[in-house]
Amino acid sequence: MFRESPREPTSAGVIRAAAKISAILPPTPLLSVEIGNLRCWVKADNLQPIGAFKIRGAWHRLSDLTAEERKSGVVAVSSGNHAQGVAWAARRLGMAATIVMPRDAPQIKLDATRAMGAEIVLYERPGEDRDAIANTLCDERGAVFAHAYADPWVIEGQGTAGIEITQQLGRQPSSIVACCGGGGLSAGLALACPDARIYPVEPEGWDDVARSLAAGEILSVGPDAPKTACDALQTPVTAPVNFTVLHGRVEAGSSVTEAEVRAAQRFAFSALKLVLEPGGAAALAACLAGKVPVDENTVIMLTGGNTDAASFAQVITSTD
């Protein structure tokens, strides 16, 4: 249940958000990587203070609130990375934060969100509507809803990665491959880098954005969607604000298998010495599997590294 925002995300908004974020956070590294016989780039946003790119949209959203709005606090929905971004921003701004999170969210993400002082309200996934729960909390408390992707400020904030990439390369990249859940990052990148091709990548069976773009209308994930380790990308449907930006501006989406994601996690660890959670490795997985075209000016987004040691050890020692 999405509530329409009174404004649309804009390229100017991304530029403004980039100035705000650069004032408090250093740019994440842009690293050279060899895929096959081709050398391109990865943007290591898994190295953000909260371990994920979501800090960008959260900071832009919360820091734009008025003093009166901050008194009533903020409510967000997230499986863990946006939760940590909102909790981090709220603590820095002296605000109360309540996060609606799935009961099956990774424990490491639940613990990190609580450690930053946020209140957590759990819901059952599947079965309960997290947006409906959050809307009710906002109505009861007079709080602002900072949606994980269906929010113009959040979209603009995520797009600041594209501003950093352009500054680091000295030009816009030819293409950016992005992990995609609800489409907030892909939409933000499309606004930030209008001359670049944007390739959204989703987990297999959770490719509602790709199917929506192909159909020209918003479609939700099917009722028989498979289990996925990519909890950060496990969103049931994109929102009108995202679809409006994405439709006609980004390339056809692609999906990756669980095995391809694990292979990407192993590759990042061995070749780049980086730890990626499953959802943060989806874009890299698509490139390694040859599902997305790559050239020397391609940038691949590494979006999150919030995985527990036991799960990660199992992935990197497996051979599938």
C-alpha cells in the first residue's frame, strides 16, 4: 500500500543530495576488476559505515525533515539495510526511528539496527503487509514514512552513487549494473547518469521490475516466488514513483540464480578481498554469468556486505 508523495525525484535533487552526503561521508572506492579478458569497474558501496548503499537515501530523506517533523520521528520498512541507514541517520539527527522488519530478517541486520537505537516492529513474510503496518504506525504517531524505495528523497539519495562514479571516472560511465529490489537505486542512477545505460538485476523469481518494464505496467512477484538468500532484494512489487522514472530510461532487467550469486560472492572475496551479502552481489553475478554486456567503462554496483560469518564461510567454501 503505497502513499503517493507530493513531489517527484529529479536530477537536481540527486545533485543536492550528493552535496549533503559528501559533507558527512567520503566516497566509496571505485575499484578496477577483470571479468573474463575485460577490465571494468566496481563501486564498493558495501564499505559504507552501515555496510550498504542505503545510507545515502536514508540521510537525504531524514536530513530534509523539518524540526517539527523530526520531533515525531520516522517509520521505515526494511529487511535490514535501509533499516540500518535510517537508524544511523536518525541517531545522528537525534530522532526516534521505528523500523518494520520481517521476522525472518538476518539476525545480524536485526541486531545492528537495534544497536543504533531503533525500535523494531516485526511482521510475518509472507502473510502481512509491511507498508500497511508502517502506515498505521505513522498515523498513530504523526511520524514520517521513509520507505525503502518508494520515496523521492530516497531515490535521489541512492542516485548519489552515480554522481560519485562520474567524479571518480572523470566522465559518466557507459553503463551501470545495479542490484535491484524495489528499484530505488536503479531509478536514482538513471537520474544521476542520464547518458549511461542502467541494467537492473534481480534474484530469479523476484524479477517483478524486469517484467514490469517489459510489460509497460507494474506487475508484482508471483504467489509462488521461490526462497532466496537475497533478502535485501526480496520486494514484492515496485512503486509508481519508481516505475515512472525507470520506464523508458533503463535497459531490460535480468535475473540471477542462487548459485550465480554465490559464485559472485566467492569471486569478490578472492579477486577483490571484499565481503558481499547475497543481495549485494547480484549485479556482479549477472556480469560474471554473461547476462549483462560489459565494457571497459562499465561500473558494477556492490551494494551490501551485511552477512554473518557462518553463512559467508559456508558460501566461500562451497563449490556449487
